[in-house]
Amino acid sequence: DTAVSQTPKYLVTQMGNDKSIKCEQNLGHDTMYWYKQDSKKFLKIMFSYNNKELIINETVPNRFSPKSPDKAHLNLHINSLELGDSAVYFCASSPHSNTEAFFGQGTRLTVV
Amino acid sequence: GENVEQHPSTLSVQEGDSAVIKCTYSDSASNYFPWYKQELGKGPQLIIDIRSNVGEKKDQRIAVTLNKTAKHFSLHITETQPEDSAVYFCAASLSGSARQLTFGSGTQLTVLP
């Protein structure tokens, strides 16, 4: 009955690899997000997406790309992983024009 | 773009005391200010929020105040309990919603028994 679920919870991979993090929400929300939380706990939005538009934070490298097979899913694909990509990635969702964002439990990505 | 500064970065209080966390924002057009609590190993969770047309909002032991002129807002927790220990984030939004939130850098609150 988890509202926003991400898989995997932990991901360890080598530099240069391509990986994906999956996110699903069962709340019927219109908008989904990806956030990156660095080692200092700083939370920064990467993408905001609904069925009408994708808003990309201009600081996000184009090695990162969101893919939404349907309204309930927003997966994060990362190509050519770098050491600096190590962080906790959070998926979140919110109803259209509503104020509360519901976060998943996070995926801790470690690039070695 | 919007910039949100949050202070202090760490805060320790005795159980039963009050805790205050302060944030300032740069864009006067921001109109929605939520506060999120993040417990260890979990995602952030909304605890209270305020819109720019309101100066203060309270929910049991938690209150938020907003000073639009000075562009700062604060979180007040009274009668703190050990379970209040967590990282607290303020945020600001230009869209009036959860879209395009800019977060502060977080405050690690520790409530000592």
C-alpha cells in the first residue's frame, strides 16, 4: 500500500555504466518529480513531469533522462555514470496544482 | 531563480523546550512556503505550509510565520519531543504548489531527553 515506491533502494555500480531507477505512485497524481540529495543533505529538483510538459532543471546533465511509460510511473535513466552522481535520488508526486509533494523512500546510488 | 537560505544547520534542544528554524528567500514573487521533515532513511514529509496571503499558521505544536516584506519565514516547534529529532527543510515555490520547489539546505534537529 506504499504511495510512492522506488526501486532499487540501494544501487552500487561502476563508473561509465548506464543504470535506471524505477518509480511508481498509486495515488492517481498528475505530476511526478525526481530530486537529488547530495552528501550534505541538499535537495535539488531535477525534473518535474506531467502528461503535458516536462520541466528540466537546466543544471542537470543530459546524461540524465526521465521516462514515463504511463501516468503512474516516472523512471530515471542515467548514462555514463560518474563519481559525482553518487547521491540519494528521490521520486515524488503531487496532484495537479496541489501543494503537497509525496516522496518515496529514496534510492542511494553509489558510483565506484 | 529562487534561492533559499536556512539557519541553523544543526540545532540541539532539551526535551520540552522550543525550537526555531529560520529561512530567507530571494524572489519576492514566491507565494508558497512548505516545511518538510525527513527522518533517517526516509523521504521528506510535509508537516506544515503557508501561503503568501497569510502571516501565521499553527497546527498543534508546530507553527510557521511569514514576513513577506523581509522575505523570511520561520518554523516554530513547541514542547519538543525526542520523536521530533529529524532534518527539517524549508522550501519556496513560485507556482503556488509543489511544482518547482526550491529547498533550503536543511536543519538537523536533535531533541535531547
